[in-house]
Amino acid sequence: MQLTPIRHVAIIGSGIAGLSLAIGLQTMGIKVSLLDKSRGPGGRLSSKRVPGGSVDIGAQYFTIRNPRFQQFLDQYAGTESYRKWTPVLFYEQEPGLPQPFQVAERYVGVPRMTGVSRALSQHVEPTYQLRVDRVEQMQQQWQITDDQQNMVGCYDAVVITAPPEQTRELTRTLPVVQQGLTGFAMEPTWTVALLFSQPLSLAFDGMSLKDSVLGWVARDASKPERDSGEWWVLHATSTWSAAHQDDSPEQVIAAMIQAFAERFNHGQTAVEVISHRWLYARPARGCPQSGFLSFHQDRLAVCGDWLNGGRVEGAWESANQLLEHWRKEQLV
Ligand SMILES: Cc1cc2nc3c(=O)[nH]c(=O)nc-3n(C[C@H](O)[C@H](O)[C@H](O)COP(=O)(O)OP(=O)(O)OC[C@H]3O[C@@H](n4cnc5c(N)ncnc54)[C@H](O)[C@@H]3O)c2cc1C
């Protein structure tokens, strides 16, 4: 069957992968419809508003190892949307034995992580608060239906950038895709952020921990252009988060506050607390890392961080690899 050229693509998800792909396709003259269930762009590049500012509750920082990622950010997000973060960081290989953690250069969005996704989204005008229910094949086109059972549109190709569990649900009528998603899974992360009235007297800004509860703690205020006070962000480990996935936020907050106080003996009581449960935070260990997935003669594709290392830069690379593939195949 002679396939029509790809002229209009729907992308589900306006995280870093969806935004990067949308911008890439648009610059090649392809029409893009970018759809997201959330109220704004960014996905797991996420910040929560608090009095006087915001706190980063998802990705804590990102790397720029690939010079093309830097070019992309500078050109489309703008150099003013992100800054280098130079924290005093430690990591533990053994419980209770922190060592300096100085390997990579780290960057953060300003004045919050979503500074980057906000800036990128200016180029592509995503449609927000549209939860896609399913993607179906209609002869040579791909139809998207939302959760109100309204037909959103028909497209030459669809790219899904949601985590694998959600992608599975969206493609439930497509056995080939279901088969291709075998073996992919994400792990949860509970996040708790605490505001203290005084700076904690701790000799670090962030630490990756080997602990039974906490996997990461960081002083949000140590990031550039943050002025919302002495907020600390705590991430529970995947194992602990999975074991406590269905606990109430109150139970989780109490356990994580206690773990933080016992581990660092900081002697202060938080004056404000927020929490967030990421059901699909990071790819489970052992997930195949193919960069992207492509089905139905390249008309239905899947990309996102979980196919490429589980990080912000990996999400951009995943989108880029798909774009390169389509270009090579002369589909766009
Ligand atoms: C707690 C935590 C800490 C992290 N720390 C770091 C870190 O320090 N450094 C780092 O590099 N990375 C970190 N990461 C990972 C990083 O956040 C991700 O790699 C990256 O943001 C993923 O981008 P993405 O575009 O692939 O996916 P996402 O950002 O998840 O985007 C997917 C989008 O799809 C949308 N969507 C899903 N289902 C539907 C639907 N049915 N209809 C419409 N829209 C839908 C979602 O709303 C979302 O916006 C962290 C993640 C978490 C959760």
C-alpha cells in the first residue's frame, strides 16, 4: 500500500521529549498537534508553587553532555531559561559514608525547573488539559479520542511520549504495540518538600543517599534564582516508594520527615510541607534502552526518557533519535 507522506503529527505529552520533537518537526514544516493532560508543559520537569516562589518536585537538575542539546536549549529555550547549579553535593556508596559528588556539570531551569519547558512551549502552542483515552488506526490515518469520548482528530502519524504503563493503556486496541511494550516498567518516587524558618546547618546542598527510606535530599534554595526560603526536597528510594505506594500523604510525610531528622540530626521543625507521589518516576532497572519504538510502518512511534536512560537529556535524545530515523527513512 502506498503511504501518504507525514504532514500532520499528533504528539501525546508535552514533557521534554514531546516539546523537543514538536519543535524539531515544526522546523521541518510538519504540522504538529501537541496534547497534554496537565495544566502546563514540562511533565516530570515539575515545580510546585509555594508562597513566594516554587519548589522543584520532579527532576532536580539536568546534564548537558551532548553539545547539540546545548544548541537546542540555547536556540529554543534561550540562555536565560537555565543556569549552571554548583551545589556542594555528596553521594553515598555505603550507608553513612558520603563522598564528594563532583562529576558532571549540572543545570537547572530558572526561576524554576519549568522555566525551560515554559520557554520551549512558546514555539509550539500545546493543547493542555486534554487527556487522551486511546489511539486507533483508521485506514491510513490515526485517530485520537479523549477521555470524554470526543474525537480529537485524525493524523498521518502519532507519537506517544507518556511512560510505558500509560502508553500501554493508550494503545490497548493495537496488539503489535502491546507486544512491543513488553518488559518496560517505571518505578514510583514519593517526594516531600519541607520549609524551615532558619537555614539548616548542614554542610551540603544535596546528597544522593544509600538509605532505607531516602534516596535524595537537596536544598532547593541553593539553586540559582530561588528566593522562596529554606525549602528542602526529599525523594524516597524506589523500593521504599513502591512499598508505601498506597499510604496516605500524611503517613509518607511523617515517615520521610523522621528519616531526614534522624539521618542528619538537623534539630528543626518544618513550618510547611508538601508532598507528591510520582507513580511513574524512573524506568525500572533492566528496561531495554532502544532510544525509541516504532510500529505500523513508522506511523505510530513511542519516545521518552524511559527508552534512553531515564533522564532529562535522555528524553531529548530519544526524541532526536526518532526525528533522525524519520529523516533517514525520508518520512519527513
Ligand atoms: C522525582 C524525580 C526526580 C528526577 N530527577 C532527575 C534528575 O535529577 N535529573 C534528570 O535528568 N532527570 C530526573 N528525573 C527524570 C526526568 O524528570 C525525566 O527523565 C524527564 O523529565 C522525562 O521527560 P519525558 O518527556 O520523557 O516524559 P514526561 O516528562 O513524563 O512527559 C510525559 C507527558 O505525557 C503526558 N501524558 C501522559 N499521559 C497522557 C494522556 N493520556 N493524555 C495526554 N497527556 C498525557 C504527561 O502529562 C506528561 O506531561 C526525575 C524524575 C522524577 C519523577
